Amino acid sequence: MNVILLEPGDVNDEGHARLSGAAAAHARTVLRVAVGQTLRVGVVDGPLGLADVREVAADGVALHCAFERTVPERPRVDVLLALPRPKVMRRLWAQLAALGVGRIVLTSAARVERDYFDAHVVTPERYRPLLIEGLQQARDTRMPQVSVHRRFKVLIEDELDALCPPSVRLVADPAAARSPAETLAARAADRVLLAIGPEGGWTDFECDLLAAHGFERVGMGPRTLRTDTACVALLALVHGALR
Amino acid sequence: MNVILLEPGDVNDEGHARLSGAAAAHARTVLRVAVGQTLRVGVVDGPLGLADVREVAADGVALHCAFERTVPERPRVDVLLALPRPKVMRRLWAQLAALGVGRIVLTSAARVERDYFDAHVVTPERYRPLLIEGLQQARDTRMPQVSVHRRFKVLIEDELDALCPPSVRLVADPAAARSPAETLAARAADRVLLAIGPEGGWTDFECDLLAAHGFERVGMGPRTLRTDTACVALLALVHGALR
């Protein structure tokens, strides 16, 4: 953990905050914080800053925070992801937040099992702590916005433009000849929306619908990767191309 | 699994092979192979090919294979990795093999716990099946060569040149301004050796020793990533730059 993220309601106007519960236990037993120590802190969707430890007690850790004037820029990449099986999705949340994504759009697809949507891992109570873990790792405060869509066609045709306004749209395709870097080199892309299909791939119908809505195919060479590996690799390539 | 990898001794000169044990069980119950079906196969460190299923029995699956004339190229990237904790290393083996690495050099460092080297996950009996899993995912046959080194200084000063002959050497450093793509753009790199440090970073002594042995610092921007996420992201960037 490279920063401790606080919820906006945890900090008062004078910068006083109190860690309680799991956060306080982590600070005491893992970080072994002591009175007088300085910690890196941040507020979810707010600024980063530094905090003096004022008190370490069994029921909580009291901090006094001084925040930066600016809020970290929202990551410029959004992800449209065919919902992987729960075990893989569980591994992905923190990694997506650590790599930096503005929005995570989870969708069904012909080759996504329907019952994946009933898994606990797509409920905010489960994924929010994992997103926080990733943000704390990467020293960011910008919480990815998450939405879950059970109807692919409705999402692409009717909802996506409102969720992800005009931007460069890429879809990962192992057969595509052009890399994300080559595709983005010719553009002044402000934001990129990156679509990643299910383990078995998109169907022809889905590919056509994505193409009709502006998604350009990009590849990483002939190796087929597991969804979680592919997500991390593609996000690294797109972020690298945007820098 | 996108190819079934056979051990060299499993295939006779006429191309007959027999899956047994876990491989046969996987073929029967997960892939549901049937007599007459064609499967993608490969031989570890040998060629890829196709196999006809000749027999499916309780004690094994008989195949007749026809192999390509050429063996896949060895991946052009090697990894020098400060041994992460066992749980992270366990997750990494298959991903490294899937992304493609010629060699995996695991090393100690000041911020690597000594007992990580006693973990089962660094024994060939444990990691070889995970590497096979990654190769089968990526449809490759080239088994990464693995070596484990408990003395960092001896490795870098006395052993590394023999393990990884002259090549571009990069070391990941969150503070470095240049990306792998920028660093590799100016070179005709045949192979790249990529060093990735422990969660707490290399010490100054380790950084200096790496620099003295030709490692150039490369970064991915200000976000600090978990070792496994960083490995996947950096390998994707280096492979992308080499293509």
C-alpha cells in the first residue's frame, strides 16, 4: 500500500480524520504507524496529501491531513470487458485500478456464461475494496466508474455513447495486424475505450456490431492470452501509446 | 488450452502418441475429444502440429500426429526477477510462459525474504506444469529456461553474461523517464533482458551494480504496480517494442 485512501466523509474541514475498523488495524499491525509519523494519504476522487499520525489507539488511528490543491487526472483509458469468470474477475479489479482506468463497462456476450452476473464479485460491496486496494497500490485517488450490462446489443447500440462519449475505440483481436501503438500513433486521442472479449472470443455478430460502432481491431501478435493477462498487457500498451 | 503439449518421449517416429494421466483425463472430460477429431498439438521445445484422435479409453487417449517442419522461434525477451513472495510467483509462472520469455532468472535481493527460496513454487516439479499451462494457452512450445540464484552480486558479476549473452539490458524503475519503447526504438535489439525488482525496490548498491553491468533504467509512468502486474505490463511493452 503506497497511500491510504480515506472516504470524503472521513475528513473534516480542518483536515482531521480517523481510521477505524480494518484500515486502523492495517495501519497499526502492518504499517506499524506511530504518533508523529507522516503517512501518504488521499481522498477517494479527491486530492493526495500527507498526514501526521496524532493518536494510535485500540479503536482507531487519528490523523491530521494536508492535501494538495489539485486532484489527480482521471485515467484516459476506459475498458469494455466481456465479463470473465468470477475467479478471473476477482483478480482483475485491483489490477485495473492500479493500471488506471476511468470506467469499467462489464458486458455479457454470446460466450459469457449467464451465471457470472450472479457472482458476488460483481457487487459493489465486493469490488469496491478491491478497487481501493489497486488505487492505494498505484497512489491514485480516482475510483473507476463501474457499470454492468446484461444485454450486449442494447449496450452497444443505445447506452455506450452516453457512458463513453466520442473517443478512439479499440477492440482486442488476436488476428489483427496493427498494434495499439500503431493505431494510436496517427491520432490525437484524448480518451481511449478498449474492448476485450470473452475467452472464446466475440461472435461474428458481436464483431460486426463493434465495428459498426467505431471499434478498430488491434492485436498483440499471435499468442493467445488469458483474459486477465490480456487486460493488463493491453492496458499497458494503450497507456504507453498515450504517454 | 489452445494446444496440447506432449513431451518429446511421448511421440514415436511414426507420430503415434498416447495421452495418459491428467492430460488424458483433461482431454476426455474437459475437451471431450472423440475418435476422428483433430487436435492442435505440440512437442515441448519442438514443433507444433495436428493430431487425429485414434482411440479414447479409460486409461488413455491415442493420437496420430503430423508436425510442422519448423520449431517456433525462441521468445526474444529474458526476465531477471527478484523472487516475489510465493503466492505472487505462483500466479506469474503461467503468465510469463504465455507472454513469451526465453529465460527466467530468479534472484535474491536485499528486500527479498530468504525463505521465499524454500517455497515449493520454485521447484521444477511445481513450476513446470504451470509453464506448460502458459505455453498451451499461448500456443507455443518453447519452454523457458529457469535458474534460481541466492546471491545477487555473484549472479550479476560472475554468472549473468554466460546465462544471457550480450543483449539490451533494461531495469524497471518507477522513477525512470524513458519508456521501454523509447529506449528500444534507437536499437537493433536482437534480445532484451528485463530486470524487475522486489516490491520494496532495489537498494542503491543493487541499482549501481545493475547499471555497471549495462542495465538501462526504463519506466512506465508514476503508478507503482504490484510485481505480477508490472511483469505482465513490462513484458507486453518490450514485446511490443521488438515487433
